[in-house]
Amino acid sequence: MNLAASASTISLNARRRIAWRLLPFLFTLFVVAFLDRVNVSYAGLEMTHDLSFSNRVFGLGSGIFFVGYLLFEIPGCLIVERWSARKWFSRIMITWGFITALMAFIKTPMHFYLVRILLGAAEAGFFPGILVYLTHWFRAEDRAKASSMFMIAIPVANIIGSPLGGWLLGVHWLGMQGWRWLFILEGIPAIVFGIITVFYLTDWPREAQWLPPEERVWITAELEQEALAKRNARSYTIWEALRLASVIRLALIYFFAVSSIYALTIWLPTFLKSTSGKSDLSVTMLSTLPYVFVLFAMLFNGWHSDRTGERRWHTALPLMCGTVAFALTILAGSHFWFAFGCLIVAATANSFLVSFWPIPSAFLGESAAAASIGLINSIGNLGSFVTPSVIGFFLDRTHSFAPGFLYVIGSLLIAIYLLLTLRMRPENS
């Protein structure tokens, strides 16, 4: 009994210590990352007018970020797995901080496209790299909850970024418009935290001097036992994993599912301004409300998914809610507050992320899982390129968000179908 109680105490203390050491810092890094990725949605309220950009140009430039992002996803994940997460994250953050600030000096659509592609290339490997990094520290049964604590940075970045963006749009310092200052001031934290990261993070539990020896031994043994069980069940090489039907299907699910995220991430401020006629500051303040609901939805979904050990329906149900909510938004027509309420519900579809991402590492291990996560994220995020562009294209032609939202609904339905027919544990490639 004493030995069992001692082992239980070591387990509990190690899990708590690791969570408190890593998750707040990773959360902060992802807030900075997501803020720099989506600040264009707030800047767009004034930037498009100042630079005479059409909705199509703005949508294409916002989404083209993911073209650069595609190039380095798989190599970035393998670097985290085989080399050093802290050094790689540090390089990524410093680079994207400087490029974010460079956005302040664009003047033409071509400048816009080029800098957004460079920003995507600079940030590539960060989000999936952290997902890989979490597998170095958290057991499978704790992973969705850990992911949710990290991924709530998505709504928090919008909650922080909305009022900050609204305030900065109103300044005019040194002869520069507020939207230009928005990019400069939001690029600086990435550089600062990039420098801190290389000293603060630890690559592997065996290197963690901040863990007591018995806790370091316990978590290392637990994770090695998990990896051994996966290898004994079925061992995949990197190339075998990338060709698995389930991995390809997960990439397609993610491609269609992220339509809901970036439809709102990029276009919500513009939708609210065009349908309400409110000021920039009012619009950015309203934009925070959907993400408050997303925050709680992610925390609950991650907690409940880990508690039950179920992933498929915890991923599908948020997407189903988003589908219905987007349909009701279209039916709302000119009823602004009803449409806004529907979009609040639609935003909670983002909570699918916390139960979706533990799926690949459930049947793949080590480098195979890292490469597969990179593939899923890189191909999937091309949906984040397509959706803003489609909405901007139709908005210029019809002056309505309805056609673009219909595209989002169709994408979500495809994602739901692919998910519900997915074999969760592939046997052969």
C-alpha cells in the first residue's frame, strides 16, 4: 500500500509540475503566434480602404499565409522530434516577429501577398511542432486536456487582439496610420519571447533539472512504455505513415473543418461592420464575445474528451453545431443581433481542435507521428487559404456573405462525414 501510495503521489506531482511549468508558457507563445497571424483581420478595417484593396485582394492575401506555411510543416515537426524544440521555436518566433513588423510598410497587393507568404513560411512548424512537443511530456490520457490548455490561446488571442486592434486603429503616430502601428507593436513580443524560449523550455523530461529525480524517472518510463506499446502493435516508418489512408483522411477532415475557423477569424470584423454600421472600436469589442464562448467550449471539450477517452464524437459534435449555426446566420438576413448570436455559436466549432489532434498520436509513435501531424496540419491548413479567398471572391460579386457561408457549410458537412467514417486505428498502409 505504501509503495502504491508513493507511486501515485509521484505521478500526481510530476503531472502537475510539468503542466504548470510548460503549459502557461506554451499558451503565451501561441497567443503571440495567433495574434500575429490574424491581426490582419482587424487591420483590414482600415488597411483595405487606405490601400484601395478589394475584398478579393484582402481575402487572398489573408489566406495566402498558408501557402508559405505548407512548405516547412513536416520538416519542422521532424526537427522538434529529432533535434531541439526550444531552439526551433526560438528561431521561428524571432523570424516571424520581424516579418510581422514588415507588414507595416506594404503599399501594393503584391507587397501584401509576399509578406504574408513569408510570414507563413517563418511560422511554419510552430503549431504542429508544439503538438509533437506535448507528446514528449504528456501521456496519451492527459493529452487532450493539455492540448486544450494550450489551444485556448486561439480565443484568448482574439479576446486580447480585438480591443487592442480597435484602439491602435485610432492612433496616428509619427505620420503613420494606426493599422501600421498594429503590425509593428504586435511583432515585438514574438522577438522577445523567442529569445526567452531558448533558455526556458527543456527538450526532453530526462533533461529537466527542474523535476525531482523520481518524477523525472517516472514520466520518462511512462512515455517510453507508451512508445514501446505502439511499436509492438504496429511500427510505421515516416513514409509508411504519410501514405496511411487514415492519415490522408485526417488531413482532408482538417482541410474542410478549418473553414469554420478562418471564415470567422478573418472575416468576422468585416461582417460585423458591414451589417451593423458600428465604429471600428465597437466592432472590435463585439468581436471578443464569440471567443469568450470558444474559450469555455475548448476547456470543457478537452476535459470531457480525456475523461471519457472518446475522440470522434467530441470532434464531430462541435462541427455539427457550427454547421447549423452558419445556416441560421444566412437565414437571419438583416436581423443583426440574431445573426451575431448565431455566429457566436458557430465560433464554438473551434473546440473540435482539442479532441482532433490527439487522434494521430493515438496510433502512431515518435517520428511517424511527428511527420503525420506536420502533413495533416500543412494540407489541412490549405483550407485556411481557400476559405478567406472564396468569401472575398463572392463578397465582391454579390455584396453578401451568404455564398461564402454556404461554402463553409458544405465544407463542414464533408468534414463530418469523413470523420464519422474514419477508421481510428489503421492496420496497413
